[in-house]
Amino acid sequence: MYISNAGVINNDIGKISLRFILGSLGMLVLLYMFLLGSMVSNILERRGLETRERVLSNEVRNLELTYLSMANNIDLEFSYSLGFKEAKANFATRKSIGFRSSDESLDNTLQNDL
């Protein structure tokens, strides 16, 4: 502490700056520990999810093989034994306006459309 013309000036700037630097360093260490911990937990979670994905992939593969083996056993006799019948398709068609056969006349076409 020293005295000048303006009054008494306290020389604590060094202490304040040291506290600020140490406080900033402490905050950075805490931030680093938090980020490192979250990275490690994310890596462990990803490994667990990859293991679960492999298990599910194997289950799907086994189900696909079961489906394909069962699909190969289905034929007409099997479907008839379950009560299915073959469908007879009946289609309804109509001649378009612009289409005429060679023996029809334009009057006959217009008369049929009315």
C-alpha cells in the first residue's frame, strides 16, 4: 500500500488476478472432467447398443430363414386343404370413344353412348 496525491491506493491487483487465474483453471479442469466423463459414458453406451444390434440382426436372420423355409412348403394342394379356391377373374371393359371397328359407323357409336 502506498500513498499518492489522490489518496490511498491498495495494491491488491496481483492477488485478484491470481484468484481469477486459479478460478478459471479450476473451472476448466471441471469442464474437462465433465466432457471426458460424458465421452466415456457415450462410448460404453455405443458398445452396448452395437452388441444389442448384433443380437437383433441374428434374430432377424433366423426369422427370415424360417419364413423362407415355410414359404417353400406352400403350394396349391396346401391352399386347397385350407379351404382356398382359385378365383375366376371377370373383367368389365368398355370401348373408348375414339376406337371404332371397321364395320361400325359414327352414328351407331354416338347412339350407343347416349
